Amino acid sequence: MRNELSLEDLMAGRSAAPVGGNRAASIGDDRPGRIFACVGDLTEFEGDAIVNAANSGLLGGGGVDGAIHRAAGPSLLAECRRIRETVLPDGLPAGKAIVTAGGKLKALHVVHTVGPVWHGGKSGEEETLASCYTESLRAAAALGIESIAFPAISTGVYGFPKSLAAPIAYGAVRAFLETSRIPRKVVFAFHDRGDLEIFLDSLDIISEKR
Ligand code: ADP
């Protein structure tokens, strides 16, 4: 992933369209230079940690989870098995996070978190999704992790609507960074351009509401 751009630059690139006020500045003023976004394969992130949208069993799965396990190699699965046999016999609850080593990944660590399955939005899905981001950042900060990349948690097989997930993800990250000097860099990595655009659209809406 070498196409990471700060949100300030991404939003500035879009503000060629006529809008009232300077949207790039109103977003960027929150946490200048610490939040980035890109289109790419999360497993190629060259930084301290990537976040896995895992399932509570922690033993691998489809989507980004499968891609991370394939890229990390068998040591990741072995460490996840040890975690299940020791500290988490019942698995990792939704909204929580736990850190392992990154195996053969370029990232040194994997922060595993379990997103909510979308059941229509009345089962606490929004709070659980926000908790995934907050708890992942808390776990990362506790280890001194300086740079971390997130996938769009729950927006694949778990069915969370992307346009609803985006402002929750951004809001949780922004709120955490207001309370902590680390991580210094947080990247939202999207699988395709359309998903990045949905994310940026939701930031437009947030900034227009201010
Ligand atoms: P969940 O079960 O939490 O919904 P998924 O892995 O099914 O998790 O999907 C989460 C998001 O990750 C989806 O938006 C999907 O497009 C994206 N995704 C899948 N593989 C990758 C990858 N290699 N890099 C970045 N994002 C990915």
C-alpha cells in the first residue's frame, strides 16, 4: 500500500466541486496529518500493525481475515490457537481486540477485533462497531504502536451498510486520537475505489453538519 493520502489531501482533491466553506480544512483541522486513507490490500501495509476483521473463533475465515492468515503464514494461526487454549477459551467477543505478532506480514503486529453482524441496526451494532476501532487503538497504544491500518470492519460478510459504518469508524478513530499521542498514523484501507468514495462521502456529510 503506497497510495496512502492524508484525509486533508483526499478531501482537498474532492473540493474542486462547488461547496460552501473549505471542507478539507474543517476535516483536517481535527487531527492534522494523523488520519490517512487508501485503496489497496491491507496485508501489504508497511507499518507497525494491521487490524484483522476476525470472527470470534480467531482461527481464520474468509475476506480480509483469510487474506491476513495467508499472508502471515502458519505462525499466526498457531498463536491464535494458543490464545483460544489459554486466555480466550470462548473466543473473542464482538467489540473487543487482542494483539498477536504479524508472522510473515510486513506489519509487526495484527490487532484482531470482531465486528458486529448487521441485524438491522437495533441490536447495538453501531456501538459495537465503534468499540472495535476504540479497543483496537487502545490495544495498539498500550504496545507503543505508532502506525496502524484498518479494513472496513463488518462491511463484508457481516453486512454492515458501508455508508453507516464509515462515519462510525471515522468518529471513533478521531475521538481516540484526541485522547492519545499514539498511534501517530491511522490508515483506513479500502478494498476498492468505490468503498473509499463512500467513506469520503460520509466525511462530507459530517463536515457539512458542523
Ligand atoms: P466482516 O466479516 O467483518 O464483514 P470481511 O472480511 O468480509 O469482514 O470484509 C470487511 C471489509 O474488508 C470489506 O469491505 C472487504 O471488501 C474488505 N477487504 C477484504 N479483503 C481485503 C484486503 N485484502 N484488504 C483490504 N480490505 C479487504
